[in-house]
Amino acid sequence: MDHTSPARHQASGDNLVSAAFEKSWRFVETDPLLVHNAQELLRDRLRANLELSLKNGEQDIFHLANSAIWKLRTELGRPWDL
């Protein structure tokens, strides 16, 4: 049984998302497939993808980051470069 409080669980989830964001952003901001997008859009979509993966149960920081990058490239990448 999980005895952690909802607030504590949220905090650990926020920490995972923040850490995964920092890891993945370094790649996203210079990715030639994504460079044509506005940085604010990339940041928003990256965070949303990370949060969705976490909500779906992913806990590994590298899987979170890699999955979010792949989703961004699929969603916003230049289709002719894929």
C-alpha cells in the first residue's frame, strides 16, 4: 500500500517532469527537425508530453525525456525530413 500523501506524490512527479524537461530541452532547442517552431510552443508541448507520459505511469527519467522528444518530432517535425 502506498502511504505517500497526494501532495508528496505530486511533488515527486513535478521533480521528474522538471528533470526530464531539462534533459530533453537541450536536444529539442537545437534539433534541426524542430528549429522552425517557436520556442514557446516547443516548451509547452514538451512539458505536456512529459506530463502525459508521467500520468500514464512512466517513471524513468530517460524514457520520459526520449518519449517526449520523439512525440515532439512526430507532432511538429518537418515531415519531409523524417
